Amino acid sequence: MKKNKHEKMFFLGGNYLKVILLLFMCILSTTTNAQETSITGKVVDSQGLPLPGVNVLSKGTSKGVQTDFDGNFSINVRAKSILVFSFIGMDEVSVPTENKQNLKVVMKASSQALDEIIVVGYGTKKKSDVISSVASVKPGDMIKVATSDVGEMLRGKAAGVQVTLSDGGPGSSSSIQIRGKKSINGSNEPIVIADGIVIGSINDINANDIASLEILKDAAAQSIYGARASNGVILITTKRGKTGKAKIAYNGFSGVQTINRNFDIYSGEEFAQLKREAYRTSNNGVYRPDNQVFSPLELESVQSGKYIDWEKYALRTGVTNNHSLSVSSGTDKTSIFTSLNYINTSGVVPNTDFEKVAMRINVDQRISDWLKVGMNLSLQFSESNRPNVGNILNNAINTSPLGKIYNDDGSFRHLPGGIQETPNPLIDIYETNTNELNRNDIMNVFLDINILKGFTYKLNASRRSWNYKAMNFNSSRSLSGIANSGQGSGSILFKDNVEYQFSNILNYNFKLAEKNHFSATGVYEITSSEYNEFKNSSNRIPSDILGIYGLESAFLNTPEIGGNERSLISFAGKLEYDFDNRYYFTVSGRADGSSVFGKNNKWGFFPAVNAAWNVSNESFMKEHVPVLSNLKLRASYGKVGNQPKDPYQSMAVADQRDYIINGIKVSGYVPGSQLSNPDLRWETSTQLNLATDFGLFKNRLTGTVEVYNTDTSDLLIYETLNANTGYTTKLSNLGKVNNKGLEITLNGDLIKKQDFRLSLGATFTKNKNSIVSIYGKDANGDGREDDSVGNLWFIGKPIDVYYRYKAVGIYQQGENIPIVTGTTLYPGDIKLYDADPSNGANPNPDQDRVITSKMPDWFGTFSVSLEYKRFDFSADIYTVQGVTRDNLFLYDYVKGGSLRGVKNGIKQDYWTPENPGGNWPRPRDGNDPPYINTLGLQDASYIRLQNVSLGFKFPENTLKSLGLSNMRLYVTGSNLITITDYQSYSPEKDINDYPEPVTCVIGLQVGF
């Protein structure tokens, strides 16, 4: 094909353009070469070993290279330039190039990596000098989780720390347990200390205000906190103002919440057939006509094919918002950090919401070289609304899909199917509510005095006040109101608590002959609290007009009032020594006197000792094992204490009795059921901890392996007394519980290049819990301590267990079915495990029941972090394995699991004559299948994609034009995918609990 004139001119012109472009490039190259010089060199570490992969960047330009495997590099730069050398784990080095052509650059281990400051008991230490079990969680990793619950942010972040869901509703919190359950009747929650002050909950702190968070896990780390430290200590340090230009930071996200569920319920057709089968069973295997099986409303649904999807109406898409703004500024004398946090969440259940406002002010004022004063002020207010959520979700699952939601006038029909046992679950969403108001104020003032060189004194004083009000109202149109002849009910509850803490802390640091380092700490501390509670419950409120404020018009008002006071006095000391940063020794002790114990045992003493050998600092290691950049061996042994949850447990109680004398009501008191115990003393945990910290390949791979053994003795147990004494119980110190476990933490920086970095991490935790002793009695003389079967406490087994018969199958037609006293079994009924069939068919409670632990075998996390140019990506996979839960929805009639054909429930493959392979018993009308509760235990192990976050950092030219120091846009998803066999909304909760949402948000981080 011939080219036209315009095409020829185009290509001819293109040739001229090519020649001109080639000449321009040659000129540019010549000019550039004239202005640039070649710089070569080698980069080594402090031991002279080459460092491959070091980023070499010409400052103020984008020109850069990386060192090769031998640490060599070559780069062309302008004659008067500055080369910047950077490498993960090393301090950055800047070298001018003027009059230089060959460089030898020595990079030292980063102080941020090895000398990172870790908060420990009443002080701080370099990370390299920490010799007890302290896990540090990076705040930057925490705030990547799209939640307002700080406890949930810790899930999977530290080995040995198990976080479980307490409630999935808006504003809820999680339960934290460190190294297993140690107490039967005492608390198992760790104490949370923020800026040296014990606070009520980890959610009293805004996650964006956290500068550092440490978890003390072994007795050596905890012992200086003595009381209440047996369950671990979480130390939080909040951010403070910094000298220099004022900095403003914003971090906020908005997103949606939905629900995943791991079960199916019967559809309308399937439920109708289930009901037919239930009536068939009670009719000698013959189907009844539908008009004898279904109510008129139900029959109408069956015939029309119009069924109700209750979950569609009981759940919705939730919305969550979290916005945090902070300002930091300071001079050489004064520094201030302030923050404001606003959270607003509308839950997945209609009419559930949560709103919270939190403010913080941290001020530091240097008066002189030897005196500094400061103040930390935190104010929080929250409000939540929630209908009767438990019954709503329960009924949304088990209410029959047959019938009608609404009456002809558009109002909710009380009994959609005309069946008394299945009321309309939507009514309580709109006719009940619990309004909760929380106010939490923490004020802390401190004074730091430098007495002499290395000798400091700190006074820390605080006041924490907590006020709570809950107003619950059920209208006359609610389910309880309808059952109460069209009258409402409700309650109003007030709680307040005021806590004071005064701490006097002396620290002295000195060294002898350069290599001998000493540190001494002394503490005198007083804490006290006062708690008050008032509740008024009202029944039969005649009108809904005033709502909760119409309580005084109720037919019946029942007031309750309570309160308590408790106090603690403590003396603590710690002496630390290390020789040449190689050999470390620490001894510590704390004496606590608590008002909650008997008059004969107010005081407890909790000592600890630990030692460590920093093998990597030995000269022979540096010379002969260069691949091992860090190796530390640690050992600790110590005791910590635990108190009863409530005061006055060592005293006898009196019960009020009302009498009518001469027509007048007179109140008196009689001895209660609990006997006093003046010898009640501390529950004590004694722990041995052995650990190894290691780092390989210049700390490209780091990790920690720990094993521990904890004996908790003098357990706080309610002892059953002989009724002849006039008392039934007494809180005593009895028995022993053991926890032993293995914890592994691994972190690897696999790829570290200028534009691409990849890091992986993993944690593994295994804890074995067992009861060693309870009452110490051997009534049957078999040489083995007796179990407490009534309390489900068994020697050698965990504290929390299930104890029930075990189903092993379904009886089939033609099978020889044994005769059980009081129960007639048929084909389709449950077959039980029989330890000794020769003893007869009746279940033997001592031999045939099976003990099943509620505790997981192990749990762990796998995490990945990736950076590519301006993009960052992180993901956490969390797993819990070997855990069993009791799922009431599989067998309980009220929950819908009994196959009577009255309530809907989780769909099962049930037995019928036509389906003999069904693994669930045959439905029957009127009664639950015998032993159906044996089917309730389910494997609740799960693997979850816990968190995924993708972010983008805006380039410097964009930031400069906007007047910003940094800006990052990100999207985050939490609780995205859960793989489990447990049939519920969450493997950690029952179906009637508020479901755990799947959260997806988009957020923005901005710095000014």
C-alpha cells in the first residue's frame, strides 16, 4: 500500500526528530558528566563485616543505589553532595562527598532497635537490658485494627495473651487473659496501668494517645506490683508534647459493619416438613393432615408459600466512625499534648448505637534543672442505647417462619403464627431500650526531683472517678408488657466509684569501674476506693407517656442499695545489677496490706529474682559466631498475689427480715449463710520462667522462646459447711492450680530494599491448665484426692470443663435397643457411650460421663507487612485450635434446638425412617428427644483473617503544596473471614449474644 503525502511528511519529520533528540541527549550527557563525579566505597558494620542491601541516596535527589553482597557500591553524584546511608536496624549515616572518591562507611546498630526504651515496673529500661518477660506492642500496629476496643487491638499481637470477645455490640470490650486462668473465684483479668496509675479498663485510653504498651507476663516483671498482679500487668504510656514547632495530627475512619454466620436455619418449606415429622413421630409413624399440624395462620403460609425471614428484619448494615485529633507542642521549659477523640457507631441490630467523646491533656513543666512537674488529665463520656438484644437475636433464629409479621392495621402481630411459644421477635427492638451513660475522669499530677546525680524522686498522685447510669424500660407493648396485662416495667441503676492513688518512687542509678551498673528502686504506695450503687426496679407501670421517668407511678417499686470501701498500702523495692551488659541480676519484693482480708492475714509479701546472660556480648561470640547477632538467656522465679473480687468476704453476713408487729412493719437482721473467716489470706501465684531471645543475620530474624510453670495456691474457694453449724458457706484458702506453657515469637525482615520491604511475624501460645488440689480430702480412701463433682472441679483437669454423657450414634430400626429406667428409646433416638456395657443400659454418672476441657490447645498469629514505594500492606491471620464450646442452639428448647416443630433452629440432618443416615435424632412433638443435650458440644476451633490494611502515602511534592508533613489514605477490614465448624455468628459467642461484626472502613491520617 502506498503512503500518502501526509504520512511521508510525518515519517520524514520523525527521522529529523530522532536525530535532534539524539544530539540533545549527547549534549546533556556531556554536561552532566562534567558536573558529576563517581563515588565508590564499601559499607560495613561495627565489627567490620560487609552490609549488603544498604540504601545509598544522594540527599535532596531521587538518585540512589544499593550495596552489593560484599557491601560495595558505586554512584555518580555532583561534586559537592551528601550521601545518606540507611539500613533497617542501623543508625542512618550522612557522609559529604567533597574531595572524596572512595569511602568506607561504618554503620552501627540502631539505638531504636537495640536501645528502644521499654516501660517496666516503676521505670524504664533499654530493650537490650530487659531480662524479664515483657512483651511490647507497637501502637502503630494496634491502630490498624478498625475498632474502638483497645483490647481487641491486642488480639494476636503478643504470645501468651489471649483476647476473647465479651460482647460484639457498639462500644463493647473484650476479655484479656495472660498465661491461662489461675483463679477459681478471684479475678483473672490483668491490671491496666496508664502513666503509673491503675485505671478501670483498657478502653479508658484512646488508642491514638498511646506512645507505648508493654505486657508484663512473668512473676519477676509483675512482682513489684504485688497485689492484683497475678493475672499480668498491662503498662500504657501516653504521648507527651515535644519541643519544637507545634504538630497537629488527625486519624479517622468511617465504614460499615455486617454479619457473617456459620449456620443455616430451616427455610419455610423445611420447617413445615420438620413439624410434620414431629407430629408423625407422636402418631405412630403416620403423617397427620396439615390442618391438624398447623395453626390457621401457619397453614395460610404453607399453602401460599409466603414465609418470614426474621433475620432480614432483625439485622441491618451498621455504620462506624472514629475520629481523633491531637496537638503537640513545646519549648525547652513547657510541653503540652492534647487530643480529642469522637466515636459514633450504629450497630447491626436496629436501635443499637454508641457515642463516645474523650479528651486528654498532658502537660510537662520544667521549673529548674532539678525539678519538673506535670499533669495528665483524661475526660471521657459515652452513651449507648440497646434494646433487649439477647432475646431479639434468639427469637430471630428460632421463631417459626410460618405466619404474618403485621396485623391488618400495620402494627406488629404479637403471635405471628398464633403459637404462644413463638412471639414476634421484632416487637422488643422497638418497644424496649436500655440507655447507658458513662463518665470516666482521671486526673494525675506528678513531681520529678533530681536529688543527686543518678538519684531521683517522683511523687505521683491521682484521682479517678467513674459514674454510670443505666435506664431500662419495657413499654406496655413489649413482650413483657403484653405478658404483664399491658403494663410496662423498667429499672434505673446508678453506680459511682472514686479511686485515689499516691505513689512515692525513689530511683538510684550508678556504676562502678565502668562495667558494674547498679539500679535501685523503692516505692511506698497507698490506694483506696469507694463504691456506691443504687437500683430501683419497677413493675406494672400504668402508662408509657413518661417512659423510664414514670417509675414512681408503678404498682411495685423495689429499691436496692449497696456500697463498699477498700484500701491497699504497699512497700516495694528492686535492686538491679549488670556487669558489662553481659550478666544481669535482679531481686525485688513487695509487701501489700489489704483491707479485704481477715484481721489475721492483712499482709502478703511477694519476692522475685531473675538473672540473664547476654551471650552475644561475649567476645568469643563476636569473633566466632558472627551470624548470631543477639542471644540472651533469661530465668526468673517469683510470687505475685490476688485478692477477692469484692471486699468483706472474710466477714459473716446478715440477712434482712421483715416482720409485722401490731400492724407496723419492723425490719430486723438474722445471721446469713456465710461464715466469717478471720484467717482469709492472699491467693498466691509462684512462677518459674525460662526464656531465650535470639537474633540472626544482623537481626534480620529475631525471636523469643519461653516456657513457664505457675502454681497458684491458697485459692479463694467457697467451702461448703455442715448445715448443723447454721451456715452453708465460707470463703477459704484451699487447693492449688497449675498453669504451664510454651510461647514462641518470631519476626523476620525477609526483604529490605529501597522501594520494597517484606516482613513476616508469627506467635504461638500453648497453655495447659490443671487443678492440683481442692479440699485435700480422700473420703473413699482410694489414695487419691476426691473431686468436687458438684462444682465440676476434677483433680488433674482444667478449671473449666464440661461433664456430660457422650453421644455415639443414632439407634436404627431392627437394632437391639436396651431398656433404660424411666426412658423408652425408639429408632431415631440417641445412643450413648457406655464405658462398661455389662453393667446394664442405664447411664452410669461415674463411669459413662466424659470430661471435656473448655480451654484451647493452642492459639497463634501469622502476620505479614509489605511496603512498595508509597504503598503499604499488612494482614493478620489469627487461629485458636482445640477448643470446645457448648452450643445451646443445638439442643435447648428455648433456643430452638429440640426438634419439636414449635421453634425454628439450626438446620440439621435429622433421622427419619426414609433417612436412616441422619446424624440428629428423630423430631418428636411434645418432648425433647432423650439425651439431646449430649449433642451440644462442638469444636469451636477457628482460623480468621483478623485484619487487612492497605495504605498509600502521598508524595512529598503533594504534601508541600498542601502544607502537610505527612498524609496517608488507607482501607482496613477486620474480622473478614472466619473458618470454623462452630455454628454461630462467632466461634467465641452464642447465637443469642450480640454478634461480632465484619468491619470495613476507609481512613485518613494527616500530619500538619
